[in-house]
Amino acid sequence: MLMKRTQLFLVILLSLVMVQYVPFDSLAAIPVVEDGDILSFSYTLTADANVVETYTEAVPRRIRIISASFTPPGLFNALVGMSLGSIKDVVVPPEEGFLPTDDKYPHLTGLTLYYTNLKVLEINLEHYTDLPTSGTEPGSFGFYAIRVGLGLVGAAAFVGLVYGGYRVYPKVFGKKCIVCKTLAIGTCTKCGRRFCERCYSNGCPYCKARTLQRFKSSS
């Protein structure tokens, strides 16, 4: 019975250790931006030390991004691969900026563009606040709280596995006889050295005592 309980305990602990290494993205399917997606996003665009435009969560920019027609290309490249709810600052160099043929901002051709607080609010009508893992994204308190908690579980599981291994496989993990290095059955009550049954059959070979304190049985 003890053997079965110990084995079950080991299986549970091993499962908890594995949870520590499960990527957070696998706990919930967090969508990422791809070419052709319909997006809502916010940012502040600055060029030549002037604020060109600002979009907020209350008034976001909504558009389908298509590589062949979206401008500037540098912003498109920055958006693709961003996860829903993520935020970052982007610097678009002149060669990836607006072209003279741009309908709205031809006067920004040749300028470095600064997109600050670029945040993906929606991907194909799914809003970032609808995510079940909202509050556990990297950098948030929930993220680190979960990581610390899982780390403690992992440490406890490691200790439990070592202890369980000792209980289940004492011949491998158990205390060894100081003479022949086989599994010891107890310690000499006088000198405290460990011995197996055979090596202590005529008493302690070191202090000549004849009383052996046996280990508690694990069966």
C-alpha cells in the first residue's frame, strides 16, 4: 500500500514539475498579427520632432493590414508577429517609411518615424480584454506571481522526487554500509557508523560494541 501511494505521489509531483516548463502561450491561444488581419491598434506617431497623429484605446485605428498596400512598410513589419494586447515602441527608418506616392503623408518621405506605445487592441474583432490570460502577460504582476509559484512547486517536486526515490528504491538511494558499501540496516549505537547485517554479525569492527540500532522499515 505504501509503495502504491508513493508511486502516485511521484507521478503527481512529476506532473507539477512539467507545468513549470509549459510556455504561457500554450495555456491559452493568444493570437498574433498576421498579414491580412483586421486590426485595431493605438499609437502616437512623431516625425521631425512633431506629433503627426495619435490613436488611443478610445479612438483606435482600425484597418485590414495587407503587405502589398499598407504604409509605411516599417509599421507593417512591426505589427506582424505582435500578440494581442502587446505594446512596444517602434522606430521606422526612412527606407521603410512613407513614399512620395503616399496618399496621406508624402511630406514625411525620407524622415525617421517614431511610433510610441504601439498596442494591438483587436485582431479580427477579438479584443485583448477578452483573453482568459489577461493580467498574466510578461511584465505584469500576475505573470511573475505565477512564475514564482510554479518555481516553488518545481522545487518542492524535486525534493519530493529525491525523497520518493529513496523510499521506493532504497537499494539505490539508501544509506550504505561503511565496510562493504552495500545497503546498511542500522547504525552502531556507540560510534554511529552504518553497517549491513553481515558486517555487523560479530559486532562493530571499529569500537567493538555489539548493539545495532536498526533503521525504521520502509515497507
